[in-house]
Amino acid sequence: MSTFAPTPSPPYYAVIFTSQRTEDDQGYGDTADRMVELAHEQSGFLGVESARGTDGFGITVSYWESTQAIANWKANAEHLIAQETGKTTWYADYQLRVAKVERAYGKSQ
């Protein structure tokens, strides 16, 4: 993904998912694409930014209107299956952090 997420003025929430991939793909790419597509369909979803190095280390930040929207996303049935496959197959390690964005600024085009 090569674009910035179009977020509103704060406050809003960021879910920061940091992971180290295994070498075993087993459908990871297709599932990751599907999860972004599915997240876009969720109420309260604001956007996503993601990067992954050639060593398999990646960071994905998704942005949400509320903690309830995050909880609903976490409980989504299709997302639950992807989460479980990630734990057992795709990730050697991962961390998930939820943060409230209280201030945001940057360079405008």
C-alpha cells in the first residue's frame, strides 16, 4: 500500500499490528488483501497503512472511529479465521497495540 489513510481530525483510534512473518505463505497474500477489503466494509473503519520488509517484518496500522468499531472488527467471523491462521501458520511473532490519536499533523500536498 502506497498511500496515506484519509483520517479525520482527532480523536480517533489506531490499531498497530507489528508482525514477523514465517516463510510459509499458504494463502497469506490473498487473505491479507481480503482483510483490507473486508475492513473497508466495517462501520467505523477510517483507513489503513501497511509496510513489510524483505525480511518479513511488517507494520500495519488501521484507523477506527471508536473502540466499539475495533471490537466489532476483532469479532468479525471471517477476520477471526484469519487471526487464528495467523497465530498458527503465518506469524513467527506479533504484537498488537491500540492507541487513541489525540493529535495529528503532516505535510500537505
